[in-house]
Amino acid sequence: MSGIVGDNAARASGVIASAAGGKILQVVQAVKTDASDISTSWSDISGLSVAITPSDASSKLFITCSVTIGAGRAAYVKLLRDIGGAGYADSAYIGDAASSRVQCSMYTMHQDYPGICGNIGYLDTTNTTSEVTYKLQGLASNSGATYRLFINKDWSDGDSNEYGRGASSITVYEVGA
């Protein structure tokens, strides 16, 4: 108990200096409320892209994504990053390569699970004060009307109260070092 009292007394007297580490310096967000679908090649998920310019190169960027996805079969989502306009590349938040398996940040399987909300939480180190853009791309495993990746709706998108429409977002926080 004396340690708690001592720390509080030191804070009150100003002995313990305030540090910027861990403070949220800025936040940017994109929200997608409309529904869309993607076929069999990696494609941008419209409306789920954000750009942020870190105020300090030592800051970290914390990315959170919440994506409502439905699929007629297997469907995949991945997080990409562009630093300073150099071109998009997969972020470090992606599964390891393993034979012919699809490398992605999240995925869903089969139409039996419509409206799954996939989430990403990732702390990125960019070491830059240039603009950093994050975006999400999606991919469906098979072609055809049924085998698609559906964003903010389920695979059948029926017009009754048994089916829903969701929302998705991507948010980036600059965290001071």
C-alpha cells in the first residue's frame, strides 16, 4: 500500500515526468455500410482503405479491422500496406506460406456460416513520417454467382428478416513511442 501512496505523491509533486509513450496521437477510420461482392481474383474491398501520416518515425501504427463477410464457398481477406506511394505489399499480418494454401489475414469457409465478422488487430512498425495507406482486399475461391466473397451481407442475401446486412470498418491509430 505504501508504494501506491508513494507513487501518487510523486505524481502530485511532479517528480515522475509525463511520457508520450503509448499515447494515441491520431486516429483515422473508414466505415463501409453498403454491400458488395468479389470474385476469384484479389480485389480491393471498396470503402475499406485509410491513409495516415505518422507525426514521428518512432510511432507505431495499430490497425483494427472488422469485416462482415459471407461466402458461397471459401473466401479470403488480406491487409495490404503502402508506404510513401512505393506500391502496395502484403502487411506482416498474413499467414505463412504453406504449399498451395492461400496466404491471407482472415478467411471463412462455406455458405453455412453467413455474416461472420472477421477481425484484425495488428501493431505495425513503419519507421516513417511518409503517408502510410492500409487497405483490404478480398478473394473468393471459385467462380460463379454463388462462389463469391460477400461484404456486409450473406451469400444468399434473402429478402426477409432471416437475413441481415452488416457494416465493416478499418481504423488506424498512431501510438506514440
